[in-house]
Amino acid sequence: MGSSNVQGPLWSTAAEVWEEVFEPVRTPLYEAMLDACGVVAGKHLLDAGCGSGAASSRAALRGAIVSGLDAAEGMIERARRQVPDGDFRVGDLEELPFDDRAFDVVVAFDSVQFSEDKVAAIAEMGRVCRPDGTVAIALFDEEEKNEMRVITSAMAETLPEPPKGGPYALSKAGLLEDLIDKAGLNVLGSNSVPLDYRFENFEQFWRGVLSSGNTQAMIRVVGEETIGEAVRAATEPYIGSSGEVLFKNSFRFVTAVP
């Protein structure tokens, strides 16, 4: 069994809110990765774990021929609206429903760490990438470089048992590169991209947190009220005098070739 049976329902809960609140703050990451992969007009690109389609839409604006896959039907519906000409499908990263060597570029933004079999997911990305193409995988940089870690930790502390996986599952230095090597791909290099997570107020931030599949999984264990109280308390130091919420973060992406 792949990841879609578990992750799909969680991330479909509030896909429209995820698109509205969290996707815009990641635009610098999307642009940096697309630049690094040489995404220009005519390139065939697969967005593996495409979410609501924000990165896909940036690629489409460059003239790329875009396909996308996500575990969540709700996210795919949003992606299809953003890129009407794209080929978007629901499925597992571990078993991509695309032909061998179909794409010039295969990107995965903040998705591989949620797959059940991470090596298999990366190997699949290599399979569908052309020999002269590029694979790029992005995720949160090491935890100490991300202020959002305090929110994740606060929520996790409400659970009776520590959660498995999560957004920082592959963030330890060298871990992603090791998995890429095990999957049979060759690492080219890595880059870090600073990202400010800026929100108008706590209410907007909380709506965004609620739209995360990671949050939804925890709510199913201890309830929304408990999670909400933990997030509110952890957010207080990051609320400015105007009410704005700001977390300084860093993402990292690794490029590789099949």
C-alpha cells in the first residue's frame, strides 16, 4: 500500500485554505527550484506531490508542459483549476502512473517525507525522468533553522505517543542525499532558500495550520480544541505589535540525475 490511502483524506480536508494561506509564502522556493532545473517553455515537468498546484502554475507560466500527482483529491481539484491544460492525477508517489522517461524535470515540494516508502518514491521519480533530465526534491531544512518547528513540537507534545514521520522526517543533514543514492540516482548538489512565513493575524495562521494533513492527523487523536490551545500558546512569541504572525524558516532542495 502506498501513501495515498492515508495522506489523501487528511490533505483533502481544507485544500482551498491551504491554497489560499500556505502556498503563496512558498513562491520563492518554487521559483528557485524551477530556475535550478532549467524550466523553460516546452519542458515536460512532473510535480510529484503537487498540492493545490502553486508550483505547477509557476511552471506553466514559463511555458512548461505540466503534469502533477497528489494523494489528495481535494488538492488535485484545486491544481486543475490553476492549470486547466495540465494533466493532474490522484495517486501514490511510490507508484507514479506515468511512462518511463516521460519528463525533462521531476520536482517534489515538501512531499517525499510523507510517503510510506521514501526510497521507492524517489526511484519512481528517477524512472519517469529522462536520462538528461533533472530531479529535484525540496523539504524543510534542518529543524534548528526553522521557527515553525515550535508549532510542530507543541502539537506533538499533546499526543499520547510521539508521531511518526512528519515535516522534518528527512531534514537531518545528509539524510535525503543518502536516500537518493539508495534509489539509484546521482546527487548534483543542494541549495537552501530562506522563507518568511508571514500572516496577517493569528486567525489566518490558525486556518492555515488546520488545513495541513499533519495537523488533521493529530486532531483525530486529541481533538481540535487541544491542538488549538497548543498552537495559540506556541505562537504568542511570534506575534508582532500589529498582530502579524512571522516565522523565519529555511527550505532546502537537492537536485539529482537518473
